[in-house]
Amino acid sequence: MGSCRKINLLYVITKLELGGAQKQLLSLVRQLDKERFNPYIITAYDGLLIEAAKNIPGLRLIRCKFLEREIRPAKDILALFFIYRFIRNNSIDIVHTHSSKAGILGRLAAKASGVKTIIHTVHGWSFHGYQSCLAYYFYLFLENICACFSSAIIVVSQWDKKRAAQQLICRQDKCELIRYAIDYKEFKNNTEAAYQVRKEFALSGEDLIIGMVACFKPQKAPLDFIRLANAVKGRFPNTKFILVGDGVMRKEICTLISKLNLKEQVILTGWRNDVASILSCLDIFVLTSLWEGLPIAVLEAMAMGVPVVATDTGGVSEVVLQGKTGYLAKPHDINTLQKRLEELLMKPYLRKKFAQFSSSTLESREYSLDTMLRNTTQLYLELFFKGKNA
């Protein structure tokens, strides 16, 4: 390879939807030094962030019609060969995979293609306690195989790093902690944006607003958010619940809203590109997830100065400090979530205190774009030249 050629860098991610992994990847690619790297992304054919990716200067976006989130053996094999051929035909130097399925297929294709620098970012492990034993050990088996030939595994939380130490058989020095990044310029409280959101959804100045941003899938337990709204509405009738997102559980959510007679309390916004504006009008942010890596929605809420009530899963407790920046409860523990929410609803001074500490907590731990870019680029170059000289 000539010394003047750019480093060909391929990212593989299952689908460019409005999720934390996807938003972080695009943030990284936007900031990447295009004089040094030549970036590509292979992803599913559709996705709400496809247009955003197309607008990134210097990025080549490749949409694969075989790549889907669901397990489909025939299509998965075709996606594997699609990625393999692309790597071979474009002299890819580094493959960096994101999300569980793309992490398996992308790394297998990279290994088969002879790529020496293979990196995977874990956005929550594919094996977790809400699976059947068969599924759990199947995904653990695949993660162990791919980990053995990965040059590095990036984790976004200490919790994920600990899980790697407990479950993976690869060398632990392969695990690198690189935290998610927040664009603090975007996530600053905006009074005008808050006013416009309240106006759009016909919210009065007296309404207390509780919100959640999440894909409507079992991992996020959105039905628990609806049950929580039902538990709180009796004592706080002027409280409204905003649920931002969409997904496979939308029909179940709408059915439960109707069953519990919550049409006046719960607002479903669908996917939004103005999440910062939605967050700016919230009094409290809620997350009801069953498992996580480190949810970007929690970091965004904290950066916006919104107190958080969340389930204690994955790396959430690394940023939501109990009684300081918010409250934690066990997954599915509606009773505790309700008590914590009601306490914050009754005590505006406590909401303000949590909000102030949230912003300083994030800034002190450097959840910034510059830090993420510097650490990731440094890892790329270190592994690339190590592989080149091997």
C-alpha cells in the first residue's frame, strides 16, 4: 500500500434508524478527518437516517437489500457475501461494525476477506437475561467467535466492559472504553423551542410533561411507560406523557392506551428529528428499558438539564446517580417508578437540583464529540499500523 493513499474505512450497521448507535456513528463520520480516511457505510436499504447519511461530505453510502434486523438465514448469507465482495473490491483497510447483527456478519466478512483491522462497537450485548437459554448461548457463542479475531471491541460503558470480562474468552486488553458523545450546542435548553412544542401538542403552561424517547420494541418496554402514565394520572391529572418513537409495538401501545382510557394523557409523536426541542419542554425524562448498553436518550436529557427516572440496567447507573441526577428502579418495577416520579412532580426544587447536577456530571466526564473522535481515531491508527507492520 502506498504511503499517500487514504485509509479505506468501512462501517457496517444493520439499519440507520433513529437510535443511539446510528446517531453516534453518523456523528463520528461527520467529524472524521477525510484527508486521512475514506469512509464507507454498508447498511439496510431503508432507514430514517438514510438522507442524513447521504448528506455527509466524503461518505459513500451503500444500501444492502439483504441486510435486515430479523434473523433470516437465506438473506443473512447473501448479506455476508455482499459485505465480503465489497471489502475485496474496494481494498478496505479497517472494518468497524455497529449493532449486534451487523457486528456478526461484518466481522465474519472482514475476517474472510483478510482485513487485518477489525473493530466492533457494543451498544449493549446481543446476549441478555430476557432471552431463552437457547438464544442466550447462541448469541454468546457467536460473540465469542467474532471477539477472538476482532482487533478491538469498543464498549460505551463500564458495565459492558465488565460483561465482556465475565462472558468473553478473548483477551481483555482488546476492550476499549470510548463513551458516547453529546453535542452540547444542540442540547441546550431552548425556551422558544419548548413553547413551540407545547403549542403543537396543545399543552398548557400548567401541564407537567413526562417524556420518553425510544424505539417501540421489547427492549425498551414501552408498555411500562403507558402503565406508568396510568398509575400517575390519578394524583396528577394535569400531567401529560409524551412518547417519541415508533416501531413494531405501536399497535400494542395504542391498544393499551385505549384500554386504560389514556388518550387525553398520552401523546404519541412518532419519530422526530427535533428531539432536542421535545426534551426542552419536559419536566422529567423516563426510560423503562429492560436491557441497555448506555442509552443516548438519557445522556441527551441530562445535557438538556432534565431530571431522569430510569430502570437500572446496563451502564445507566454510571450517569444517572441515585438521588443526585435522578432516580433508578428495577426493570418492570412500576410501583417504584411511580413513587419516584410523584416525588419529583411534587418537588420542583428537587427537579431543578437534579437538572443542575446532570449537566455538570456529563461535562466532567467528557461525553463530548471531540473526546469520542480523538479516542476513536487514535485507536484506528494504532491498530492499522500495528496490523500493517505485523
